[in-house]
Amino acid sequence: MNLVHLFDPSRVNEAARMKIHYQSIDGRTLMCGLGLVFREADGERFRIWHPTKRPVTCTSCTKRIEALVRFQIADLTAEQLEELLAHIESFRSPPEGAESPENPGK
């Protein structure tokens, strides 16, 4: 599953502070169900939400992903869970080239 981050460019400005959402699997809605990706105007359907690389800021979408992950790992063996645990810190550490608190300026 490749999750797409979406935002509504018509509402992204300093005043609105539009949240970034995950697109649902079918691509027609947002994962949290707070809105539709496609709208209709004059009987014609068009997409107003666009992909972005910005981090997802919608709490509902994030909670839905957490629940999805819990469901997916529920039937893993202890050995598989240990394997996942061994890699968790690599997700929490800053990416290469990013500044870290231990090495400022790097």
C-alpha cells in the first residue's frame, strides 16, 4: 500500500491552515472521511485535492493509520515482532544530512 498525502490548494493559506490528509485506497476520499477528494461542478466531476510531500497533519488520518498498523501486526509471530522492534529506532532517527541535536550544524 502506497499512501498519498493530499491537500486542497484552494484552501492552503496562512489563515486557513489546511490540514494534509492521507488519500484512501480507492482514491475517491480522504482516509479519515472528513471530505471527498473529487467534487462536482455543473454536473462534471473533477479532482481538487493534489498530492504533496508535506507531512500529514490530520489527526484523524494518523489515528486511522495507527489502527491499520495494529491490525496488520496483530498476527505476527514473536520473532517477526522482534525484527520490527529492531528497526523502530531507524524510523525515529533523523534522515541522513539532517541536523541532529547531538551534532548541530551537520
